[in-house]
Amino acid sequence: MSKNSINSFIKFLIIFICYLSYSKLFEVLFSLVGLSGLLINFISDLLFSVLIVFLYKNNIKKDFVNLKSNYNLKKILKIVIKYLLIIFGIGIIFGFINSVINSNEIMLITENTLQVNMLFNSSLLYSLFKALIFGVIIEEIVFREAIEEVISNKKIFVVVSSLIYASMNIIFGSLESNLLWLNFLQYFAFYFVLSLSYVKNDNNIFIPIVIKFIYNLIPTVITIVLMVIG
């Protein structure tokens, strides 16, 4: 293993550990001065976001130049629609499997909507930030750019990054579901598609970011409309 590979691996481990622990760390630090609540969560997420963008600013700039040079609006829309249809198709398939196996379980196709709804029960602005900025841009950089620097083989990268993402969503989600394995498979399939969109388009981080942004935007808009008319 080359020195650059070792450095990239160490960098990924540090970022990944920070991703898992920064929220609790800031919570403890702010509690020492008597501060707590959603504001602390927002500040913690914002500081972590700034750190990630700073660490990968060169990658972001390079991908942005590549996007401007090699992709027009029509091409981007075609790519985004293609992968969104695949993702929604996967959601329908897993929702059907879930309903067949256990009709008492919540349909997996509504998983994304449920997560957005849970956020909106706390704070509108924080929910928008978490669903459309942090959950899209920052998580894509952490689970895509950071891992890609360590794993250059595209096939291995797609599988490993998808496994890590699915595992993290299961660990930070509910471990009480009777269909935990099915939840894992759906998360894996979702991220597998996003990883494919990344490696098949010059490893450009903006492609999966746009796809995931629209994917999260749909239930977000629906939730806001329901809140307004309700």
C-alpha cells in the first residue's frame, strides 16, 4: 500500500469517527455551559459541514468544473430522471415485498417520507437543513468522496460504500423492526444506485447530490403542503 493510500485511509477513518461522534461531543461540550436543544444540534451539524466542505474543497471545485464542461442541463436531467425512476422502482418492489411478508409493518416505500415527517415534528428550518443540505451534500461527500479516495476499484467501491451506508442507517435507525434485514437491503439498493450514478459519470459528486436532493425534496414539499392545508 502506497503512502498516499495510507494517508487517505487514515483521513477516512478520522472523518468517519468524527461523523459518528461529533454530535455527542458537541452536546457534552455545550452542556458544560448549560446549553442544549435543537440549536446545539444545528450548530454541531453546521460546524461539521464546514469542516467537510473545507477538507474536500479541491474535489468539489474539480467536480464543478467537470460538470460545467461535460454536462449540459438536458444531459443532467436525463441522468437524474433515469436514476430517480430506478430508485422509486426499487422502493415499490421493497414495499410490495414488505406488505406480502408482514402487513402489520410500515411500508418501506414510505421510509423517506417518514424520516422527513419525524424531522418536521421538531423544527421547520432545522428539518430543511438536515434533509436538503446536510443529508444530501455532507453525507454524499462523507460516504462517497472519502471512501472513493481509499478504494479506487469502482466495483469494490460501489459495494463497500453501499454496505457502509446501509449499516449506518440501520444502526442510527430503528433496530426493533421485525424486517430489519429487508430495511438493510433497501438502504443498500438505494445507495448502490447512487454509487452507480457516481462512478458512471466521471466520479462527479454533483450527480448523486442532485439525485438525492430531488429524492428528499419530494416528501419535504408534500409534508410542508400538508402542514399548510392542515
